[in-house]
Amino acid sequence: MSLKNPMLAHHISSQFNEELQEVNTKFMTMGGIVEQQVTHAIHALLDMDVSLAMDVQYTEKTVNHLEREIDESLTLILARRHPAAIDLRMVIAMSKANTDLERIGDEASKIASIAQNLCEEGGSPRGFMETRHIGNQVRVMIHDALDAFARLDAEQAVNVLRADADIDREYQSATRTLMTYMIEDPRYISRVLNVLWVLRSLERIGDHARNLSEQVIYIVKGLDVRHTSVDEIVQQVHRQ
């Protein structure tokens, strides 16, 4: 998030700006790590790479550490600076987004753990095609959500919300396909169930990317668009 954005410059004191920029640097660093975690977790699964899967799980410690540091820094800013208006919205939004980033890391770690288990079982189970497709969409969502946060771009944030709706539909379709496959061939129930858990984690990652984008809209427009349909959000954003 660039605090040099013209719409914010006259709101923020130099001291507040400096403190928030320090937190922002950690936040964007954490975002980059989490984005890489998701990418590596998917590759670990599709390429049957045990070493990469273990790396993803180990990286979770770094993400958790950054989450705690960011939380502490934002709490100190609130206590010392008593921000108001858009300044307060920014601090609140970053605090909530921090939680979503950590949870994306959790889901990536779950995918990596499942990848490790499947590697040990051997063979590529049914459902990898769906995993690759939805995984690619989710990676783009995370990247775009973080970019929208960095540039305070409400329009791009709305595009991420649209992408989440697409992923939800594809997740439901993939789930139905794999459930049918398990019924037809029960020998692979255990392995396909693991893939279903991966798809569930990917769908949740998409939800967290959506949450990040909702916080961008909150900062820029002052609108709380949680639990609101994409069409309604578009109308609200364009009315501002």
C-alpha cells in the first residue's frame, strides 16, 4: 500500500505516516510470503514434491511471527496516535487483512500437508486437473488483491470479488464431479477425499482474498461491503 497516494497525503501526519509505512512494509512482505506459500503448496501437490511441501509448512512459522508483529504495531499506533476518519479506517482494515493473510498461510500449509501424504501414498489421484485450474485462479486472486491493497484501487478490488464468485461456482462443480467418481470407483475414496480437502482449502483462500479486497473498498470508499452481493457492491462503489 503506497501511502504516497494523493487522496491520503493531507490526512496523515509525518510521524503517523512513518509508523504506518513500517507496518505496511511488514504487511506487504507477509503478503508476498503467503502468495509464494500458496504457489509452492500447489506445485508440491501437482509435482509430488515432498521437499517443497515441507518448506511450505516450515514457512508458516515466519508468517505467524509477522502476524504478531503487525498486530502489536497497529495496537501501538491506535494507542499513541488516536487516528480518525480515513486514518482509522486504514489501521482497522490492515488489522483485519493481517488476519486473512495468516489464514491463507494456514490453508497453504494444509495443502502442503496433504501433498506430503499423497506423495507417500504414490500416484496422482483423480482431481488434479481441477486442482490445477482452480489453484491458478486463486493465485491470481491473491496477487490482484494484494496489488489492490498496495495501490488502494477499489476497481481492482471489485474485480477480485467477481473472481471469487467464479471460483465458488467452479469449486461446486469440481466437488460434484469428484463425489460421482468416488461413488463409481470406491477404491480411490481416500485419495480423492484428500483432493477434495485441497479444493476446499483453495476455495477458502479465495474467500480470504475477497476479504482483503473488501478492506480496500472500506479504506477508499468508507463502505462496509461484507456479506453483500457483488452487484450491490458495484452499485455502492460507483455511487461514491
